[in-house]
Amino acid sequence: MERKERKGPHFVVKEKAELMTFLMERMQGISRTKVKNMLANGIVWVNDDVVTKYNYVLEPAMVVRIGNKAEKRRFTSKWMNIVYEDKYIVVIEKKEGIVTNSYTDEDSAQKVLNKYFEFTRQRCRAHTVHRLDKHTSGLLIFAKDKKISLMFERDWQNLVAERRYIAVVEGFMEREYGTVQSWLKDNKMFITYSSPTDNGGKLAITHYKTLKRKPRYSLVEMRLETGRKNQIRVHMQDLKHPIVGDMRYGSDNDPLKRVALHAYKLAFVHPVNQKEMEFELPIPQPFIDLVER
């Protein structure tokens, strides 16, 4: 790959030194405070990397460059993308393989967001509004303070207008569309099971629409009327069409090395400014390819 030419003052390191000392010697008259601000703003580059530590040890032949704010490094994570952010909330695209939140040392989307807030010097913490399973990807809302998360919790049915998922399920879906309704409850092994009559659990309602169907796999859209734990996974198992890769709830093969479930559409009313918000992600290409294949 051709390296892009970078602009800004360049200094070649001739002997081992700490970054702060080096910059103050090479940029005569600059104050320690100004150097610290440059580091904090992410505009000091060593070779091709941004460095923010004042005591970073430089080695001979390294190149130190002062960039500009337009080059400021961006926060990146393999676990999520930020779709929308304002003063009160943040909407992310969570990747499969990470839990929404965790009270252990396990990585979570919440912990990644808190690192992002620290990186961008925001005085807030991520508060869970709703959850996606570890192996489900897609749109997820976090609040930036407890008060906002409680506003969602107390008025969820009125604020959240729509949540749609896309999944690849096993087999040829017989019906083009339909509704599954049952009561869901966890057993002692924390596996959710379904009952057509009230078993003391929570009523769950899932509407589905078949988008594509082939003999081995079908692509199905689900719209949640209720948002219960493992709802879609259990309801697809009830239909005898478990989600591909979901070994816990009836699948017997895992061609994508993940549960083929993706939260692709989300619509809600902003709890503070009452603005109608709507977000939509593309259907994962591996889902489409698997069905076609």
C-alpha cells in the first residue's frame, strides 16, 4: 500500500530520549503545558502511530511529527461501531461475540463504550437500555446517565416504536408470514422454554415474515411486539425452524460460526427532545449468501 504523504513539522530522533524532553528541545520556547495539550489532542505522531504519553521512549531513527486536529485519531473497536450519538444517548452496532453488559471481567459493549467516553473526555458512563444476546449482532441503545435509562425503562412501550431482526433459519419456511405467541420462562439451567399457556412466565409475541426460502435455509424478518429474553430464538425453535448456528435452541449446524441473528432496524422516540429516531443496518451479506448457496 502506498503511504500517504503527511504534512507538519518532522523531527528525526538521533538518540534515545523521552518524548516530552525531545519535543521541548526541538521546539524551543514551547511550554510543557502546550506539549501536554498536543499529546492529549492526539496530534503527535511517532512514525505512523499517534502517541499520547509524555514519557514515551523514543529510539534513534524514529520520526516525530506534529500533525493537526483534522488528523486526530479516531476511537476504533472490533466489537462495535457508533451509529448515532448526542448529549443523552448513543446508538451502536454491536458485533457478534460480545455481551451487552457484564458484572465480571468479561468484555462487554458497555465496557467498550466507557473506554470510548474516557478517550473522548466525556464525563459520563454507559447505562444499559436494552440487550442483545452475546452471539446476536445489531442495533443497541445506551444512555449516558441513569436518569435517561430510567426514562426508557418506565415508558418503553410508548418510546420504542419498532424493533426488527433478520435471521437465517433452518429449512423451508412453509408460511410467508405469521405470529408466534407463548409464555417464556427459564429453567434451573437458565435455558428458556416456551409454553402455549400461562406457565408463570412472561408473555412473548413475535411477528415474522419470510423474505427468501430455499430447501435448506430461509431468510426471515422478525418484528418484536414484546422483548423477552431469548424470545426470537425460542419462537423459531417452536416453529421447527431454529436459527442457524443456535445450538442451544435446536440448530444442528453452524456454517457461519455464529448465531445467524441480526437486529437490523430500530425506531424510537428520543426521551428528551421527543424527536422520532429511526436506524437501519444492511442485512449481513453472509446471511444472503448462505440462503442462496
